[in-house]
Amino acid sequence: PDVNPIGIWRPTWLLLDDGVSIDRVRVRTELNGQVDVQLTVTNATAQPFEGSLAMVIRADNHAGKGVSLTRDMHLAPGTQVIEQRLTVADPHLWWSWDHGSPDLYTLECTVSDQSGLDVNSHTETFGIRTVRLERSAERFTYYLNERPIFLRGSSYIPALYLSTCTDEKLARDIQLAREANLNLLRLHVHVSPTEVYDLCNRNGML
């Protein structure tokens, strides 16, 4: 049903792999271009896996520099976490629309076996940025990339039923928020569709 409020509300599919998968990628950044990548990887086979892990960071919506790295990968059966640090030269920072340009990067992680055959891959888009709150009895200040920023936001729920959301509706909402001079949307009640986060990243909306 178009208005199903619970359960499965988006297309689903089965992914067939050879037992080795990248299940989750977490990216943390620093203003000097340091990118810390944390991968949760599963070897669902009964045998150790020997291969390689390639990481490539490319500029997404600008002409900045990227970086790449390939390392050996040794996976015992089970789930484990792999951490890797990369550094982007002359990083383009992500800014909210009222402070600058929302420059983004794309990270592609690829696991290959010893013969060089790609086994699994994952792509993530991110911005190089830091956000922190200075809170005391005297101050309540948010900093974006160590610059004080005045938040102008609203609670946002895309629709009563997420299954009714479309790319066009979400894009219109983000545009209306910018035209209302907002620079932040607070997600209301539940996690929003992934398209909301991508649209906010690309439109400079916190």
C-alpha cells in the first residue's frame, strides 16, 4: 500500500556475494584533509580470506584533488572492523549555503581477491567538515569548520507516510527551506529517506 506506515516501504532485493562483504562505512574528517575511514567487513565463509582493499577518494562536485590507497587484506571468518587514514591535499571544505560552497567527495572502497577479481564494493559521499558545540553558562555557540554559525532551523518531516515521498517533493522542500533563509533541518521523530541527507549535503543544509 502507498500509505503503509510500518514494515517494508521501499523496494527490496537480495544481493549474492562470495561471502565477503563491506557492511558499513563510517567517515570522520578533519579540516587539514585527514579522512579516517572505518569499515565493518564480514567474511561469512569458513576460510580465511586473502586479498586487497582499495580506497579511492575523488572530488564530487568541484575540481579539487583526491587520494587513493591499496593495502593487503587478511580476513578471518566473522565480522571485523578495519580502520584506515587517508589525507586529501588542499581539501575543499563543506560549508552551509550561507557561508560558502557545499563541496563534497566520493569514497569508493573495493575488496579484491588474490587474482585481482573485485569481490565487493561500497561508495559513500561525504564532506570534509567539523561541527562542534560550545556550551556553558555564558555561551551556546555552534561552530562549523571552527567558524561560529548562527543556526536558523526547523523541525522537518517529509511526509506522514515515508512511502509517499518522491525525489521531486524532497527537492522542493529543501529549496523552500533555503528560500525561507534556513540553514538547518531537524529530522522529526524518525530517520528520513537517504535522499534527504544527500539533498541537504548538496544544497548546503545542515
